[in-house]
Amino acid sequence: MIYSTATVAVNPDGEHPLTRQQAWAGLVRKARDARLFLPPGLCTRCEVVEEGAGHIVREATIGGQELREIISFDDAQKVSFFQAGGPREGVIVNELFEDAGGALQLRFYCYLGLRGKTPGGAEEQAEQALMDSENGYRSALLSTLGRTRALVAQGRLPV
């Protein structure tokens, strides 16, 4: 199994501060259309195919892989991406929270397996190493916050 986690400050020194509402709006927007938040060309399709109270189902092509995810929204705190189809099974979570000092933080964590692969095998170990690397989910969190700031500045997210 793959377990990875990363946490970043939503408002580090030198960056235009985001409110919780703005950070949340960015996470919801990312869930609805990952193409806006991933490097150009990485996500070539992202479509919401079902909506319900507190969740959506999206189908996407990310990194050449076809995905189906059930995405739940938990009260401006958590977005959970349940891997319903594609190479992974399990869940990826993005969570907003305040640290002990009251500063807004964004945490990623996941618990995943690779469908059809040996648990703990070479493929899962490689995926774990990628997630924990400098180019892994920590950089994705920073990119998400950067893109959210840009959308706020463009007036495309709440001010």
C-alpha cells in the first residue's frame, strides 16, 4: 500500500494571502476541472459526469491514464478523491485546517494501492517514491495554491 502526506502553509510570507473561502473555492474548482491546476498537457480531459448532494463523479485523462473518481466535499474542510476506476484504488484527500497558531494549512494525504500490482511491490514502491519526492504532491499543493491566487486576481474566484 502507498501512504503519503504533505502539508504546506496556505499563506507563506511574500504571497498574496488567501482566505479560507478562496482556498476552498480553489479546491472545489480543481475537483471540477483539473486541467486548470495541472501542468499544461498533463490533464487532457476532465468532465463531471454526475452530481449529487455533497459529491461529484468525474472522468479524466491525466498523464495518459483514464480515471474515474467519486469526489466528496466535506464542509469547506476536505475534498476526498475516491479512485473508482483507473490504475489506483483508495483515496486521496486535500484538507484545509488551522495549525496550533491559527495559520491556515493545506494537507494532502492518500492511502492507495495499484490495481493488478503486487502490494508493496516495485510499482507501488516507485509510486510511493514519486509521491514523496520534491515533484510529488507537495509541489502539487503549492501549484494549486498558486493557481488559486491567479484565479482570485483574475476575478474568477471569490475575492
